[in-house]
Amino acid sequence: MGGATDLPIPFIYAMVGASWALTISFAVLALAWKEPRFQHRVAVVEPGRRRPWLAVAGLLLTAWVLVALFAGPDDASNGGLQALYILVWVGLVPLALLSGHVWRDLSPWRTLTGRASGRWEYPERLGYWPAALGLLAFVWLELASPDPGDVSAVRTWVAVYAVAMLAGGLAFGPRWFDRADPFDVYSALVAPLSPVARGGRASRNPLRGLTTIPVAPGLVAVLAVLLGSTAYDSFSASPFWQARNVSVIEGTATLVGFCVVVGVLFVAAASATGGLESSARRALPGLLAHSLVPIVVGYVFAHYLTYLVEKGQSAFFALLDPLGRGWTPLGDPSVAYVLSQHTSTLAAVKVTCVVAGHVVAVVAAHDRALALLPRAHRLSGQLAMLLLMVAYTFTGLYLLFSV
């Protein structure tokens, strides 16, 4: 859909943001509450019935996008291509923040497979690993494949994804989508940060909402892919990377390397505490994984905000002309560059998003650590995680600065 168009963050913005992140992090750790405040206060509410009108809307929207993708033009003007990369992949995050896990209601695959339990029980030992692999496959298509804008390649990916979701839903029932659908799982991870709960019928503290994320194998891998791929996207737009004639193998290896490094460092930092048996220490990364969600969200907004707001307009207009016939039902389809024209404000918003995500993450990790760590290790056991989150913040700001 085109390379990076944002101007780099001015050096002063990056340094001020990083300094604030460092200061607030240590202040939270040293001065904040000494007992957990957000644990075990909100029961994990089983999802209720899906809203039929949203299910119908999801089917209609999916059909429209698929028609645009498979019957539209074979170039970057394809509305389905733009919708997948912009409105679905990036738009999913603000949708979940504003409306909760509405993706569950919109999912066409859940609607087509029904509420049946499936032929077999989903193997819980697989956890989120299918979703992690699905997300990795998508970000590879977007960031490291030979031609991310190749409409035929995107059509193939979408066809394989649709078949896998329908087959898995029929085989394992709704549990398949809770653990294996990459977009469904992504939405479910972001949705607890929304103040909206239970289909809009109640409100909640997002920090308490984070504690309701189910812990299962592969959860850290999912978040590592989300955070690592976004970091790689920034890195791949840097002058250093752009000056190289990078092969598909090099790009793939680097993308996977970013994701692996993010995951390995998190596991190491989460496990770096004393006073626990080895089995309890091994469980810590999964129990603390929810604290990565605010960092993922903050960096997504920092990195993709102009992409969503400005290129999202192009995607919307392209969908109004799904067959590429030149239709303009709303008149002039020109894009309003409402963010790129205010570079200083945009830079401040980006830094704010990164720092805010970091601070919320530190608070969430600190509160969960108070509930998990022995009293004698409550401070020392959090130092490694604190330093890692500060490193994430510095790295994120540096990558935005260096583009």
C-alpha cells in the first residue's frame, strides 16, 4: 500500500518521551500501592449470545470485501486489498478499544459454522499457538513476502485462511475461534482495555479488564508476534534497511528474529525472580503476558495512526467501487491529509501513545506481580521486567525516530 510517509519524530520528542517513561516507571514501582488492587475482583464473564444484527452485518461486510478482492482490479487500487491491510488489520485495534470484543459478533466464520460444539474437543495444549502462527503468516505476507501488494498472493492467503477457519470451526466449534483465529484472538486481547464490557451493557476499569485475559499456551507467542512485527515494520523503513537489497529469506529471518527476541526477553524478564519453585516460575510469563497488551496497542497507534486515518480514506473510497469501474457515489474521492499536515502535533501524539502504553503496562505488571511474588521478592522480582519495558519503550521511540 506504499512505504512510510510520516516524518520522523524530532529527537527532542523521543528523548522527552523516553525520560518520562523511565521516571514514571520507577515512580510506580517504588511509590505505588503495596497490595494488588485489580486482581480477583472481577470474575471472568463467559460471553453471552452473539448479537444477530451484528452477525448479519459481518456477513454482508465480508461478502462485500471478498467481492472487491476477488473481482476487483489486480493492482494496489483493489478495494479488498486495501480493506484487509488497513481497515481490518489496523482498524481492528480502535474497534476493540471502543466497542469491546465486537469482532466475535461480526465474525462471518462463527456465523457460518453456528454454535455447535464441533465434532471434537479443541486440544487445550495447543492454546493460542494456531493464532500465533496465523498472525505470523499474515505479517509475513504484509512485511516480508516478495510483493505484499500482489493481489493474487493476498487472494491465496485469504482463501486458505477462510478454509482453515471454516474447517476448524466445524471440527472444534467456537473454541477454535477463541484460540486459533488470528484476528479474533487479536481483538479478544485488545478488548479488555475497552471501558465497555458485556456488549455495551456495563462499564469497567480497563486495568481490571486486562486481568480477565485467559492464560493458555502460546499467549506470549501471540503478543511477541504482534509487538515484534510492528517493530520490524518500523525497522524495515529505516534508511539502513532500505539501502540494502534484502532478499525474501533475509526479510523473513529478520522478521522472525524480531518476534523471537521480543518473546525470549519477556520470558527471561518475567522469570527473573527468587522465592518461587521452578514450576511457579515457569508459569510467570503467561500470567504476566497481559501487561504486554498496552504496549502493543500504544505502538500500533504510534506507528499506524496516519496509515489508518489517511490511507483508510482511500480504502473506503475503493470499497465504494469494488469492481474498479470508476464509481464515485459520494463524489470526489480525494484524501484529506488531516494528520500529515501537522507534523509537530503528530509527533507528540505518537510519543504519547508509546509512553501511555508503557505506563499502563508497568501498572498492570506491577499489580499482578504483587499477587504472584513472595512478599520478600515483590520489589526485586520486578526489576528485570521494569528494565525490559523501559527497553521496549526506548526501542520503539528510536525506531520511530530513525525512520
